[in-house]
Amino acid sequence: MIVLNQALLIIDAQQELIDGNETENGVYDKVMLINRINLAIEKAQEANAPIICVRDVDVSEGEGAGFQIHEEIQIPSGVMTFDKQATNSFHGTDLKNYLFKNEIDHLVIMGCQTEHCIDTAVRTATISGFDVTLVENGHSTVDSEDFSAEQIIKHHNRVLHGHYNVEHFSIVRKVEENLFHPTHDTYR
């Protein structure tokens, strides 16, 4: 039985983005990120929550092993996957229609990169009718010219905890918590 009111949304957890390549660095704390994504997948399966992956076609030019979900991430067969061209996972994809069709109203979000695709997904989801749980220790990025990856992650966790658009909002929780037992109503 699948619980169709929540889903795990894994964004851009692609081989080349996580590991890096000859011109781009890999993400901060990549081994722990992979382990935490795998733990969240286990939790989603235990909760009978659908798992959805989004891939960015800019990664590895949209082809080959580098474009695929990281080989160490244990993606079950039959997982719905959407390919996107924009930073926003909802733009130009059928993601929102899929979520509405399946009556999903709570998204657990994790993946890469914090200040780009993760931030945008959380904000877009809240204005699109979804409550969001951002996995505090389940998203990553690379150092910028001004801030370390660790600072960027910490900042976004603080800013996105309680981010709201009237009816729907995001909270930030660690992967070790019961992510598929939403606590949003406690804050309403």
C-alpha cells in the first residue's frame, strides 16, 4: 500500500554533481550525504511513501554515467524520475501535475545544490500547495567565493525553517527524525 499524501523528493543527486569532475568540485561531505539519502529512502519505503528523483540535464550534458543518480544511492526500481532544464524542479516538468494527481501534499526534500535547486524547490513547493520537510543534513553544495559549503547549508537551514506562503510552509528536520510523520500542524 502506498501512502499518497507524502513523498520523498531527491533533487540532482547525480554522479558527476556529487563527485565533481575535472572542472567542478564535488559537493561538501558527499559520503555522509549519500548515506543520509539512503537512510531517507529506507524511511520512505517503511512509510510506503513514493520516492521521486529529479535530474538536471546540465549535469554531464544530460548523458552517460555522470548524468545518472549516484551509483552508491540505492534507488529502488520503478521510481518516478523527472528531468529538468531549469534550477526549479517544477518548471518545465510534469512534477507538480504528478504530485497533484497522486494527492501528495507533504514533500520531504533533499539533494543538491543547497542554494540553487534545493532552495528553489522548497520555496516553489510552498506556493504550489505543499508542506515541506527539508532534510537538514540531507542537502549539500560546494564552496562559493564568499562562503564555505558548510556556511551555505547552515544559512539555508535557518532561513527555510518556518518559511511560509500563508497556507503552506517548510520545516527543517534531521534525517534521523521521523521525517514521514509531519509535524507542521504543531506550528500552525
